[in-house]
Amino acid sequence: MSESVSKQRDGRLDMAKGVLIALVVAGHFLEGMNDWTAETVRLPLTMIYSFHMPAFVFLTGITAKPHGILRRIWPLALLLVLFQTAFLLASPWLDPEATFTWNTPYWILWFLLALIWWLLLTPAIHRFPRASVVLSIAVAASASAMPFAGYPFALGRTLTFLPFFVIGYLHGKDILNWCSSARGAIRGWGVAAAVALPVVLFVLDVDNGWLYGSMSANELNEGAGPGMLTRTALMLVAAIMTAGFLMVIPKMPGTAWSVLGRRSLAVYLFHGFIVKAADPYLPAVLAGNNALSLLLVAVLTVGTLALTSWRPLDAMVRRIGRPRAATAPPRSAPAGVREREPVG
């Protein structure tokens, strides 16, 4: 797709994706500082990880389509193989302790495989919208009790974040419009809740493993029943934070955030190399001054975003990841589900 923003493209999605991809990069640098141990770093990490991937998955669901599934999946599979190989080849220098297995995507690459699974489900979601919402929530709440739903095949995060994709696909446009049009007390309470809830999680010292969405309740020293309650509560927190976040996103297609949003896949795939290269040096900065570490994260994030959103890198990813032309017309929307306009 051209860099110019078409009339059909929703600028709010680009803006939101731009902010979220910046939070992804900042979160990975913050983790490199101390792995959640310093209080100064743990609070912003909790605020980021409480919602940023659920929100990203929700926005991804808005742009998904129920037709041409295979032509959309094979470029993602190709990107997964290429970048899994690239990280494997670079691991002796960037991550010597990394382990690679055929069934587990390396680190950040889980999103590509999870997206493949979600896209495979879109015809069923399209056909059975109400059942899909109920089942996806039930499955996500139960995922922490499933011992097989972990890192292999990205099943843990696929199931944990599934409701956000399903609801984004079925009702995302209406929810986005409602959030954008919210005024007065609704917006105020929504934004206040989005800020307050992660602070509550911080005060309660919720294990950060729950925020990753890839670990079982047993691995987090929790029983199956309490684990389901914890997962349900965290889904609700992420949903409220996502709504509050969308309430403050304007439709401004010409901004740098919009450019980042349109190039978010390239940023996502390439920033990992920079983060891993910086990891050995980051803890030393934290040991000297927490405030300095936060400033360094801001500088590193801005620099990484600038490098990884470079137009040639984005063009390369687009060439690999662009689906071929559709051979069949879109199916009509099921009863009760509004057809969405193309959003890029």
C-alpha cells in the first residue's frame, strides 16, 4: 500500500498502532534494564504490559477479513521463517544463551504465529459471531489451567489474547467509534480508570508472568481456579485500559505516530536486534541512577523507532508480507455484524 493515506484508511488505527509500537520498544528496553526488579522501572513496565499487546491484537482484529485466508497467511509464515533464521544466525553475538526449537518462535516472533492461528479462525468467527465471543473469553480464562498452552506454537498467548482479536474483528469499528466520540464524564472516568488500574496491579505486586500471557497458573505458583479468576480480572483490566487509550487517540493521519503505525510490522520485527545488542550494557546504567535509566530508555526508544521505521526496511517487509490479489469477492457479513470499511 502507498505511504499516502487513502480515504478508506482510518487514521485513528495508524495513530494507535504508532503509540503502541513505541510502547513495545520501550517495554523491551525497560526489561533489559533490570528484568522488573527496580521499583522505578517496574511501574512503567506494569502500565505498558497490562494492555499494550491486548490493544494491539484488538486493532489487528479490526483489519482482519474472513476471505483469502491462505493468501494472507503464507507471507506471515515466510516472515516467521526468515526472521527465526536471522535471529538464530545472530544469536552467537546478540543472545548466546538463546535456545531454538522447531516448534517455538523466538521471543517477539510469537506474534506472527499467533496471528496465523487467529486468521485461520476468522471464517468460523465470521459465521458464528456470538458464540465466538463467549467461547473466546471462556478459552482465554481457562488457558492458564492448560499445561500445554505455553511457549510452544505460541499457544499460550494465542489463547490468552484471543478475545481481543475476536471482539476487534466483530465489533472493533463500533467500539473505536464509541471511544472516539466519548465526551465529558465518560471520557474522564475511562482515562482515569486506564491510569489507575495498572497502579493497583503495581501495588498488589502482581507477578509479571501473568502479564506476558504465556505461562500457566502452575508455573506462576497458582491453582487452576484462582488462576482463572486472575486471568479474567487481567482481561477486564486490559479491556478498560484499551478503551481509555482509544478515547485519547485523535484522527491525525499526517503525524509521525501515523507513520510508525503504518510501518509497525517492520519496527516490530527489526527492533529486537537492537534491543538484544544493547541488553548486556543496560543493567549497569540502572545500577547508577534509576532516573538516568528512564532517560536512556526514552533516547534508545526514539533512536530505535527512527532506524526500524526507515522506509527501505518497511518496503522490504511489505514486499515479503503483502498478500497476493484476492481471487474471490468478500463474503457478506453475518446477521448482527456490520460490514467494515477497509482500513489498510
